[in-house]
Amino acid sequence: MRFRNAAVLAAGLFVSSVSFAGPVVSGFDSNTLARNDDGYTGLVGIGFDINFFGNTYSQLYVNNNGNVTFNYPIEKYTPSSLGLLGSVFIAPFFADVDTRYAGSPVTYGNGVYDGQTAFGVNWVDVDYYDSDPSHTARNSFQLIFVDRSDGDFDIIFNYDDIQWEAGEASDSGPDGLGGTAARAGWASGTGEFYELAGSGVNGAFINGGPNALVSNSFNSGVAGRYVFEVRNGVISTPIPEPETWAMLLAGLGVVGVTAKRRRRRK
């Protein structure tokens, strides 16, 4: 069972100033998800319609743990294969983000990207569970939806800095390394899904890792930027690499996640 500090859910707090050194772009910060652990927003307007696998959406939930969903919010903090979630799910970094006591809270809002109407979410300078000012590792990443009219849109993942891969309740060490590692990608909720190479692999996504998110790219010429074009509801992306399928098959043999009782912060 997870405990949340009710006080920090009440209002936006402690917004810090963060510079953008990589592909993360400024803006999309008119709203703040108050500091929390495993929290989420209510339904938020995207500002335009998107067609994702035949379903049209104009609203979504921003989930603190590095993802957005459309039908209902998700509190899940230990990542599992996106193909097993059974939910429409878009995740630049699905892991145990905890913004209660250190780093910066999640921000989101409407804006403009490359001259086009857009909606974005910033997980910039975010901490991991159990949030603590003594943590030195922080992650900075961003999700942007870009309107291409008539339901067509682009999904953009931007990564400036990835220094941790899991929270301590997902069996990481106190430095945020090890344990059940983060995953990134998307799922249609009806069987189609894609995960970036390195999803669920310890050490893969972090700076300097074999699949470091800040060093690689997809469909862009910018290191740390991954662009997925969605046209007529279909996403233009390669099929999962063989290692991704292997991880999915391994995941099918796992029965649930052991529940962990988390201590309440004093």
C-alpha cells in the first residue's frame, strides 16, 4: 500500500527554476501537478482532438509516474511490460517518480511546438521514491503532442538527463539504480504496443548506458528526441526488436507484483 502526504496534494508548491540543456523545450508549464507520490491530475484538455488507434481523445490524465492515460488514471509505480497493461498508455519514462520532498513537481499545459499547436508534460528535475533531499540523482524528460490536424498528431519524447532508473519500492538501491527498471513507449490498449530498446533493462536508459535515452533518437536528428507520427490513427514506428519480445514473453510468466507496504514519511 502506498501512502501520500495529503498536504502536498492540495496545491501547487515549490516550483523551482530549471534550465533546459538538451532537447527538452521550454513552456508547457502553465499548470502544476502538486507534489505527490503516485498521484495524477483530473481530466485535462489537450486542446485538439487526437486519433489513436481509431479512438478520438480530447482529454487525458497526467500521471506522476512518467506517463499519460486516457480512460482512467494509473497509480502503478513499478513498471511492467506496456503490452500487459490493458490500457491506452503513453510513457516517456514509466517509473516511480516521487516529487514530495525533492526536485521539482510535474508541470503541463498547452503551447506551440515548431509553429504548431501542441500540448506537453514536463517531468523536469524529478526525484524518485522515497523522495529525499539527500538524493543526488534527478531525471528530466518531456512528452509533447503536436497537432497535425484532423486527428493526426506527433508524439515526441524528449530527454535531457536520466540519472536514475527505479524507485526504492521497485527494489532500486538508495541511488535509484537497480531494481525493476523503467520502460518507455506506448500501448493502444487493444494489443498493439512498442517499447524503446532498453526498456526494463538495468543500466540501459541512464546516461552513458547502452541504450541511453539522452544519446539516442528516433525519427529526428536530435540526440535525446524520439518522434512518433500518428496518421489516420496508426503510429509509424518499427516493430519491437527481438529483445523486446523476449522481455514480453518473460513478463507473461510473472504473476502480479508483490505488494509492498510503504512507510509514511514523518
